Amino acid sequence: MQKRIIGVDGGISGALCVLDETGKLIELLVMPIMPIGNGRNEYDCQRIVEFFEKYSNFERVVILEKAQYTPALGGIAGFSFGKSYGTMIGIVSALKIKYHLIAARTWQKEMLQDTNSENTKDASAIVAKRLFPGQAFLATERSKKVHSGLTDAILIATYGQRHNL
């Protein structure tokens, strides 16, 4: 059975990425979200489930960046961050998809090692563009700036593919 490695940058401004077992890019998607009022968003769980279900005929493994709370987030943002992380684990678990939690420092240490940038978002964009030169990493066709969720998700998936997770 063919394998699909699904990299998840799990924040509200994150993304989902699917690679095959050789590291070929299959799909890249900005995290599906929906407004919940007061300028806040949360996961569109139905669309995320539909995304995962598209690959139900394959062996699937999810590589999810392990969430770590930082006091700088504050109470509301910290709660939202934790809720999103738990929701993603719940979706993957309910769909009975094997998953691995990878600390940001772990995948970044390996994937970003050959960059001179001290900003991990910039370094992520540099490495992702090197590895996938034909990919724009834009959230929409009208976007001008690289979407860091897309670059992180593809590097998380690549890390998983390289380590045969």
C-alpha cells in the first residue's frame, strides 16, 4: 500500500501538506478555518476531516508539530492555541491515523541547518523554496508574501519522510 506523509503546522495560521513516500508534493493547503465572532477564528473541523479522508485509500501518517505554550501568548491566545492542538490530535485519533508529535526545535535543527537566517520563518521559506523550487508557498493567488504555515508544513512532512516515520 502506498504511503502518504501529512505534515501539519497546527496553528490557526498553519497549514497541511501531503507528500508521497518518495517526498513528492501531493497537496498543500492553508489551514481550513472559520470565523467564530469577535474577529476570532477556529478550525473548520469538517474541512480538515475531508482533507484527511481524501487519502483514506493510502497508509497515512501525520507528523504534527508539538505545541508548546509560551507565557507571551497570553490567556486567550494560549487557550486558543491549546484548543487547536487538542482538536487536531482528536481529529487524527478519531480517524485512526497514525501520528507523531515532533518538537519545533527537533525538525528545525535538521531542516534549517544550512541557512544563515536567525529568523526561523525566513529560514523555513528559504529551505522550502530550495527543496520545492516550483512551489510559490502563497496563501492565495493574490498573496505577495510567503505563507509561513505552508513552508513549515512542507518541512515537517519532509522531516517525517526522511525519517520514515
